[in-house]
Amino acid sequence: MSQDTRKKLLEGAQKCLVQEGFRKTSVKAIARYAGVNHGLVHHYFGSKEELLAALVQAVANGESRPFSSGANVVVPPTGEVSVLGSEEIETFAKKKLVPHLTSDYNKFVMEMLIMSAEMPLVAEQIRTLLNKRREWFGQLLGIHDPGLLLLITGALMGLMLQYKLDSSIDLEKAVTKLFRMIYQNK
């Protein structure tokens, strides 16, 4: 299996999902975005569902980053946020999380959720991705309580959804307030 062609197909699927949405993401459209023959989707992945599940798995494993170029998020080392003061938490929220939540990742997450309703393989990989995101936040924030991590990631996904529906909301203020609440109660 040519890793280059496989990578092109994964990147093509990612771009197609973000630009066209799940409903218009066909095998032919993915191949067009990848710049390859559409028969290669079936050759390398077997089906559109298997390709999309592989894409979500690549994101979960950190092999693929569904962000627009301007929102490439560089995060502090593990646990660093947990020792930040309130001004530093605000800076982290504004400079790192908000660009992430308003990037192409937002659109990608929404499309993944739509896909999961119809594609069991994708749904399984999305569960893995969400579990890894909670673990990552736990390490990053120095939080070990699974319930609190679920609330934090749920709040961030909810904010992302609300921003997707109404980009006039003050996402920066909401994320900053969320982090202040977390650390005020630690």
C-alpha cells in the first residue's frame, strides 16, 4: 500500500468534509480533492465508511490535524495550564482554545457527528477520539476527575456547536469564564 496515496485520500476526505459537508462527500468527490482516481478509495480502504473511519482514527492518533492553517494550535506541555494564574488562563483560552474551536476543526466535528448516525465504524472511531480528547484535557489541565473532564469537554463542544450556529456569540468570553470557574473550584 502506498502510504503517499493513502495519505492523499485521507487529506482529500478531510478537505471534502470541511468544504462540502458529509452529504456531498462522495467517493468521487474525495478522489477529486485527493487528486487521484476514485477507484483507489475502494482499493486502499474498501468503502467510503472505512475511509472516513480511518480519517477519524488518524485524527484521534494525532496523525491528521483538521485545522485551517491559521488555527494551528500549539498547546503548553502537559499539566502546565493547571498551574497558570487567571491572566494566563485567559491568554490560553483566547490564544489557543478559541482559534481551535472556531477553525475548520469545528466544521469537521459537526460533520463527524452527522456521519456517526449513519456509519457504525465512524461512530466507533469518534468515541475513541472523544475519549482521547478527554484524556488529553485531563493531562493538560491536571484534572483526574472523569466527571469534571466530561463536563469540560461537553461544555467546549457545546460552545463549538453554538458558535457554529451563531458566530456572533462571544466565544472568547465564554471559554475564559469556563476556565476561571474550573480553577476557582480546584
